[in-house]
Amino acid sequence: MRRGWQVACICLLGIFIPALITSLGYSLTDALGPGPGFFPFWLSLIGIALTGAMLVQLARGNIFADAAVEILPNRQAALQAGAVLVALVVAAALLEPLGFRLTMLPFIAGLLLVLGARSLIAIALTAVAGSFGVFHVFYYWLKVPLPIGALGI
């Protein structure tokens, strides 16, 4: 089990170090505040530090030996994860033809049902707020162009 944690830490370092090097190519600040390299720089630096701390703990003793870690999810969790992936693919395919609002309405409602929400009123309110409300805020107030779709809704 210890070897697995070490391999995982090395893989994480293989992600964080190139991200840190790439983020140095962007400015950390600009006229409005944080620049395009600010968050990638600090997130990769924090990731390197935490991964290094984990490697030090592994070297000092087998602290993760008593942690029972199961890699594969149980049946219900696997079905939920599969449903989320399928819903994401379907939503991505329908976003342009149907538009943001008509795509997000059943997407949000379906995800809430799949993930265990049972109050139909809460599901309906969340789906309407998450589709039509978010569209209104981003499209009209923040001036972010979102797909409207062929139906114009």
C-alpha cells in the first residue's frame, strides 16, 4: 500500500511541476488585479507543498497503512457516476441546438434525482433557477454570451 501512495505522489508531482513552470510564463498581476498566471501558480505551488508533505510522512512511517482504501466504488456509486457522465455527454451535445436554458433544465433536474434528491418542489425550483436564472444573470447582467438555441428560448 505504501508503494501505491508513493506512486500517486510522484504522479501528482508530475502534474503540479509542469503546471508551475507553465504558469511562470504568464504574468501574476495585471491592471485589474490577479493576472492569468496568479491562480495556476499558487495552486500548483500549494499542490507541490502538500504532495511533498505527504511524501515526508510516508518516509517517516507507514501512516496510511491502517487506512482501508477501496479503489472501486460500490454498485450504487458506480451507477451514479455513470449517470452523471452520460448526462454530461448528452448536455454537451444538446447545448448548441437547444440552447442553455432548455438543456440545463432537464440536466439539473436529472442530476438531482440521480444523486438522491427526493423533494420534487426543491428539484423544480433548483432546475428553474439553475437554467433560466443563471442564463438571465450571465446573459443580461454580466454580458456573457450563452447559446440560445434554434427555438429562441
